[in-house]
Amino acid sequence: MTDKDTSDLIETLKATNDGLLKQVALLTEQVEYLNKKLYGKNVVNTNQLSLFDEDKAGGEDDEDLPSHYRNFYLYAIH
């Protein structure tokens, strides 16, 4: 192997290494994003209406339901 072949090989390996480092960085970013999406706090869009009244989130209005409904909702959801 000549010096020219060796330097060409080194340049090729450096370029390959740089490409792989960029790919690892991209994949690491994707994993972080998906982990936040899967396990992190949900991001709420303030322009979107909520399906639930968050002021009443806690089951305070369960006392208004008849007992058979209350038992259904308390045990069927879990």
C-alpha cells in the first residue's frame, strides 16, 4: 500500500465517520423526541377546546350521579 493509497483510505474513513456521527446525532434526537412524546408531559394546544372541564377534574361532581352510574364510571374506567 502506497502513501497515496493510505491517505485516500484515511480520507474515505474520515468521511464515513463524519456521516455516521451525523446519523447517530439524528437518531439520538429522534429517540429523545419520541421518549418525550411517549413518556413526557402532553403539550396542550391552547387554541383547541378541551373535552373535559379541567376545573372539575377530580370527581367532585360524582356525587350528583346515581350510585349505579357512579359505580360504573368509577370501576369501568380503571
